[in-house]
Amino acid sequence: MSASGTMRPSEAFGWAWTDAGPRAVAPPPVRRVRAGDAHVERAHAECVHAKRAHAFGITAKATLGLAATGAAALFCGFLAFVACLERDERVPSGRADGIVALTGGAQRIGDAIDLLANGYGRRLLITGVNERTSRDEIARLNPNQRHWIDCCVDLDYRARNTIGNAIETRRWMRQHRFSTVTVVTSNYHMPRTLVELDHALMGDDRIVPHPVIAEGFDPDRWWQRPASAKLLASEYLKFLVSWVRTRFESDPERSRAAILIGRRKPIKMVAEPLLLRGQE
């Protein structure tokens, strides 16, 4: 610096002039972290980690609590579902215009034909029949009811599942101008069937359930038989899915959810003469 107190240009750029020539100005001293400062930083990091662990623990406990509550509710609903199943077959409380039997067991068909023969309906629709099953095959399995099978039984080959059964039942009822129908299916399958039928018929028609009790199936001892427990659990979950689906759709024939659930359309197109006896 000059005698006048002003800084020389060389000093401004980090150089100082001496008699021997310019020399570099010493850099500022390096600030050393004291042991106390390191302890504070470590304590802060541990505090942040503890807060994150605490938040994660709360989230995990809440998730487990919700899962446990949902599982308990699901199991209680399953117990209620099993408790509501019919244990005994009963004669229908009244007569209906038509009778509908859903395939899935030979006993269903036999019971439905007996109801027809006893005057509990004017016609019978057997829906969901396999294409390889003919009218003669059904008559062979029910030899005493050949007359009723020939005159008053219609066969539906198009329905692929319970949703399709409901669609074909609606078409059949509209064709014959029926307003009441007795539904014949297994007791464990009846709740889901009623949900689908009530949705397809829009609540405009009266449905009379006639549950069939399968031989060897005891819903009161389902926990002792793995096959029965599996069947009931599967049917209960399908019932829940059907109930939720029907709350959000207007028509099963235009339901994308029904296609996704069944992995195909609920009804299939076949030759018209194979559909119903009344159309021949």
C-alpha cells in the first residue's frame, strides 16, 4: 500500500510488493470444525432418522390395522352369507308364470321339471345347457317327465355364466310375456343368482327362489370339509363382486365389467333353432 494509504493495483490482485519483488498474499486460515459442532450435526441427523422411522412405523401400523379390520369384516360377512343359506328344500309359496332352472347339477333340472309337472309354472326354461346335451338326453335322465319335456320345456344354449343366465331369462320372460318366475338353483348359488336376476329384470318382475340342497353338502359343517369351505368362499367372493358391479351398471348386456369378470361375453351366438323349443 502506498504512503498515502491507497491500495496498489498489485495488492488488489493478491500480490504484495517487497524489495525482492512481488509475493503472494497468504490465503485466509481454514476454519476447523470443532468437536462440539460435529456432535450437534450427528445429533441432528439421528433426530431426522428417528422422525422418519417413527412416521414409517405409524403408517405401517395404520396399514396393518386397516387390513386387519377389512379381513375381519370380510370374514363376518362370509359367516352371515353361510348363515342365510337355506338348509331345507321347500315347496314354493305360490305359483308363477314360468320356471327357470340354471344348469350346474342334475338335481336342479329334476326338481324344476317336478315343479312344472305339479303346476307351479306354465313353461320351464333350462338355461346354460351344454351344446352336446340334447332334449333326448334330458328326457333319458328324467323318463317319467317325457311329456312335459316335449311340450313345455325350452332349452337355452347361449348363457355362459350367471350373468348370461339372467340375460336369457329376461329375454325368455319378455317373449312369453311372463311377469313372475320361480328360480331353481343350488342354495349356495341362489344369493348371486337373485342379484343378477333382479338387476336384469330391473325389479319389474317377481322372483320366487327355490333353492336346491345338493346331496352331501352341509353348510353347517363347512370348516370340516375343505371342498365345501372352498366352494362357499368362492361363491361368497363372486356374490360380492356381482353386488358391487350391479350397483354401477345399467344393463348387463352392455357391461364391460361382465366381460372382464367372465373373460368373455356372458352369452354366445348359436344357430337359432337350438335356442328355444318355442322358436322351432
